[in-house]
Amino acid sequence: MSLQRTRLTSIYAALLTLGLAQHASAVEVTDNLDLGGALRGRLDYDPDRDLSKLSFDTFFLTADYHSDTWIAAAKYRFYGDAYPYEYTDRVGDIAFAEYAWVGYRFTPEQQLQVGQTAIPFGLAPYFGSTFFETLGNVIGLEDTQDIGFKYLARQGEWDLQAAYYPIPAEQGRGTSRGGRTYGTSVASADTYVVDGSDNHETNILVGRLARSYQADGWNGEVGASLLTSTLENQDTDRDGHRVAAALHATAQHGAWGLQGLAARQQMTPENPGDDRLVSFGSFDGTFNVAAKGNLYVADLSYSLPGQYGWLSGVKLYANYSLFDKDESAFKDSQRFIAGTSFSLGPLWIALEWLHGRNDPYIGGGSYTQSLGAGGTSHWENQLYSNIGYYF
């Protein structure tokens, strides 16, 4: 066993011991301010690529402020010095804010948030039950953030969220030209991206309207979302556009959960080269995405009731997502994830078997072209686990 593996195993053992000894909670600094964070590790196993790594994943810090009227939240993440960032020297060489905003409550049902917030689009907060997330994440619709104003209102069974973002999320620390963010968004391509583009996304308008329901033992919500923005090409000085729309639904019956989403994304960039592609980026990398296509997501989950000693919150799930590209010469992207998540004391653990086809993040295919023209076009597999101590 290598020195690194021995060290990481010791870290995991220490986390486990600490986790079984106490309960995790944010530190209450005052009656209104809580500080917290997490230390997480990851396991990646893919025998086809001779990949077997137990490594540091991330360290993040959070702050939450809440009063009757004023609210605020921030979360900052640190990566580096471990797979897949082995090209960096230390933790923190890759670092960025996930969110940072200040808000005001007009009433208990209405509030305004200003700053870097998650865009209100589709299934919230994620397009399913998985930790690894769906293809919606890597085409810039799931769990992504921008800077601007977000209004939230709830009345009875109706929930409305509307936002205007003049600019995308702030670039953090890293080596990428345009991928130094947590959420995936339109980016300036790195030089290694063939047919990469340099678009800046501005004037982002997003709206989401959902209605909750209860019927015959079932409960959930149905909703619709719309996003529009301007794509300012830095090479041609001409503006293109991005439009995305989605319908979503959730259903819960006892321990069983269902989620579904259908979305359309259509981009008309003014690139100097191929207008069928738009470069996106996140997590210190950039890659191409087909300009036009449909996204489909289906998620099935089952939550085991009760607690079993230190074990609780056990959830089993399966999630399938498909990015069906308009361009006939492009190969569609698919992702299927089967997994489980649970708490062991204050440790939260996810264990997932990943299956991907023309997926930039699974199986070592073409990172830069899988979501564009396509990659190897055959199914790749990988075992992934994330384990974290939250405080």
C-alpha cells in the first residue's frame, strides 16, 4: 500500500471515529449566525482504466445568518493536491464560491436575495437523488449559480421563483481559462478544446413556477421553468442567445419517490467557427456542449424508515438522464446511476455505480467533446463513493 493510500486510510479512520463519537452540527456563533463546513474524501474505482484511488475530495466552509427580516448565506470550496487535481501542489489551488448572497424577508412567504445564488430551474435543488448529479449539471441547467437578484414567493400551493442575473458566477482560483467555478456555465474555452468558443453569458433571466399537490396518498409538485440569456462572443463582437425551458414533476408515496424532467436547450451563438457547439466550464476545466438538444431525466428512490444504531437516513435510488442532440452527426449522451446514500453518525456517505455513454466525466472518454460531437460512444462504468464529516 502506498504512503498516500496509508495516509488517506488513516484520515478516513479518524473521520469515522470522530463521527461515531459525536453529532455533527453547525457552530452557533450567535442566535442569528451559524458557521459550519465539511471535510470530504472520495473513492474512484475503474478497472478498465486501472483507476483505484482513495483521495481527498473537498473542504468547504459555510455561513448562515437569519433573523425575522434579514438573511444571508455563503459557501466556499477548496480542492487540490489529489485526484483529479494531481497537477496542483496543495489544497486550495482550486477554490471557488458556490454561493454568497444577502436577502430580505418582506413577509414569511416572500423574500429577495442579492448575490451569487442557484438559478431557479427545473427540479430543485437537484435533478434527482444522486450525489454525482445528472447530465443536466454538465449542460448548465442543474445546480448552477449566477450573480444578480432572485425573488421567491409562496402562496398556498403555488411557489414562484424569478431571477435576473446580469453576469455569471465569479471565477475563482485555478488553472482553467474559464472553468474556475462550482456550477457549470458558458465559458471561455481553454486552448486544449478543439473547436472551443469564447462566449460570455449576460442578462440571464430565469423563472420557475410550481404547484404542490396531495391526492390518494401521493404528494409532490408539478412545475415549469424558463431561462433566456445573451451570449456575447468575444471574437466576433456579435451577440447570440440561449433559451432553455423545462417541465418537471415529483411524486412521493410513503417511502417511494419519483421525479421526472423534460427540458429543451437551444443556443444560437455567433462563433467565428462552429455554431453547433458552445464551450462550458466548471471545476477547473472547459468542454464543448451541443448548441441544441433535449434533456430527459427520470429518478426512482426508496427511503428505508427508521434508524439502525449509528445508521440512518438510508436511501436507495436509480437515475437516468439523456441529452438528445439535434445535430444528426452528434452522438447522444447518456448517464445512468444506481446507488445509495446514508448517514453513519454525522458522516454522510454516498456509494454509486456510474454508467456513462458519451459522458465527459465517466469512463475516461473524451472530456472536451463527449457532450458535443460525442466520445467513444460505448458504455463506460465506474464505482464512486463520497464520504464526508459535516460540522
